[in-house]
Amino acid sequence: MATKPKTQYVCTECGGSVPKWAGQCPQCAQWNTLVESVIEPAGAGARHRGLVAAQALVMLDSVPTETVSRLATGSEEFDRVLGGGLVVGSVVLIGGDPGIGKSTLLLQALAHLSSGQPVLYVSGEESAAQIALRARRLGLGEVRMPLLAEIELERICAEIERARPAVAVIDSIQTVYSSQLQSAPGSVAQVRECAAQLTRLAKQLGISLVMIGHVTKEGTLAGPRVLEHIVDTVLYFEGEQHSSFRMVRAFKNRFGAVNELGVFAMTDRGLRAVSNPSALFLSQHGRRVAGSCVLVSLEGSRPLLVEVQALVDSAHVPNPRRLCVGLEGNRLAMLLAVLHRHAGIACYDQDVFVNVVGGVRISEPAADLAVLLAIVSSLRNRPLAAEMAVFGEVGLVGEIRPAPRGQERLREGAKLGFPRLLIPQSNLPRRPLEGVEPLAVERIDQAIEAAWS
């Protein structure tokens, strides 16, 4: 009679293990993160512990610095998020909600790369016939591209070593399993071991490897957090289900800027790059409306114009509602307190709703001034001055703090038809910029007065 394998509970956040299940992980104090995993015998996978082959000791000043070679994917927006293209020997992990377009984007990228580079598409979720049907729907039916429908790690590694592709895609890492481990595919042990072995193989052979990862209901990558530390680049797909626009954001990139954003439009022919994303996030109002303010945001290396909308209405309950979509909710309460204390405008008996048009998420503090001006505009039912855009961080004592790369924001606003820009005093350019009329302020009360001057 076969003995029952021993199990333990492993935290998906920190990787810590405990013998019994508990609601809270004792190592990282996160709730509901412990999942059951089979205890592997000693030595299982020991030959794959190193991600790269051991090398001789070298001195830092003697290491040759070479220009990193990149492979263009055929999509300017995708290349922008990657930092200019796929780096040879890099490992990319991309996650997103089901059906948002991860497989579609990578299939289009591989189809473009296959014309000049050997590629390999490994699918653990779909058969070769299903991938071929999608390729024909995208207009890629005539592309000669190797496909491998396999979930066993050893066979995948053997095929990669035999074919030596320049770019390989694993769709998805949660479906791959190693026969050396007893746990089921998708478990913490399997995901960690399979990702480590594939990363080691990619580094040794100089292959650009892209792994698709499932996400949890909270929107984070499923599995142990160690995956994000192993890979070189972590990308997330964002977008509303009812919208045809998709955004790919870089949260980690060893070869490029972090928080870079790429914008795509989902069409019947696949994902199409959007060359002017600022036009998507600006509503086309026939006339000036109250509660709207244009923000010059900075996403990675690119200035981006988005519209911040606010609705302030009388509260009919003892506790007024505060709701943010696309912005940090806790920051809204702080900004309302600053508005009351340093500008004398109270909203304690008002419901306040703030939204960023187009489904984009803004996390930088430079959006504070736009949020407050949109709230004041809605409260007073007075539109802001025509052709005006703003940016600036608001401090707790009412000062307007500077935002990084102010001159690039000024040029982007003027280029898209917003020559008047309300900016922090510290961002005022030393020399006049052509087509730009900056209005520099230092305090929140000055900003409110200048917005309607």
C-alpha cells in the first residue's frame, strides 16, 4: 500500500511554510495566503538550484560593457513597455485577467518575429488547432511558426534545447509541471520549480523567454512572489471589460524604465497600438462643463493627458460617500481636509465622486491639484478656464510641490491644445517655452483663484 505523501501549507506571498493551516501566515502576517503543498523528497530538483551556470571570479572594472541587443516585436507600444524591445536572454512575466489579450498580443509579436528569428510558442491551455483558429482570425494564418502543445517541463526544455529559438513563449506557467515533483500543476512548488528551470535554461542559451501568468481575484500574479524576483521584467495587462482599450504597464524592468505604459485598442484583427493615447483619455465635450479638469500626467517616460472628473452632491446620509475610480481612495480624504483647512472650502456634508476618464490608473502625487480643482469646479458649478491643464502635488500645509520632468509636461500640454498650464512655482521654466503660457502658484488658495481668473 502506497504511503500518503506528506503535505505542508506554503504562503503564496512570502513562501513561508507551516505544518498546519491557519488563517494568517505567521511569517508575513497576510491573511488567507496559505495553500496546501506536497513536501518533496530531499534532492528533488537540487540540480536546478542555480539560475545561471557558475562562472569564474572576475573583477568589476575588467568586465566588458556591451550594448544590450534587443528584438523588435512589431508593436511600438509593446516595445516601449519593454524598454525598446525584447532583450536577448531576458525573462518576461506578463499577467492579466482572463480574456484581456495576453495570448493575442504575444501571438502577434511572435508572428512578426518569426520572419527573421526562430521562435517557439508553447501552449499548455489550448491545442494547436485552437491557436491556429485564433491566428486565422487575426490574419496570421499564413505565418510559419512552430507550436508545441505540452505541459510537461522536461519535454518543453528538451524541445527548446533542440530548436534553440530566439524567442519562446510559455502560455501559461501555471499549467506546466515537472515529473520530478509529486504536487499538481499550479501548486506553489510546481510553479516555483518550473519557473526557475525555464529561467536557468533561457539564461544559458541566450533565449528571450516570455511567461504568461494567471492573476488572483485581487489582480496580482498568482503563485509565490518569488516569481517576480526571478524574472527580469514584470508586465500587467489593465483595462475595463466593457472597454475596447487595453493598457500594459511595467512594474519591474531590469532593462528599461519602470511604470512605463503601453496603450492598445482591441479590434477584430487583434491588438492595435494607439499612437496618441492622450486623445483616448480626454472627453470630447461640446462646451465647457463643471467638474472636469485636464491633468498632465507622466507614465514612465511619456507625458500623458488625462481628464479627471468630479461630482460633488449633497449627502443624504450621516456619512458622506467618498469614491475614487482610477485614483488612490485614501488620498482623496486627505486632499479634502487640505481643501477645507487651507482654502476654506468644506465638503463634509457632500458626497464626492472622482473618476479618471478612459479607465487609466493614476498613482503619482502630481494628480492632487487636478483632483482638487475638479472638486471645486463641481461644488461651485463653474467650469475651469478654457484650454487649461494642470499638474502638481498638494502638501498637508497647503503648498503646491513640484512634479518631476515639468518641461516635458508643459510641451505635451501645449502640443495637444492646452497652452495655459497651472503649475507649481518650482516647475516654472527659466526660459519661455514656445506656445506655453504657464501660471505658477505656490499655495492651494492661489491655485483656486488662478484657475478661474
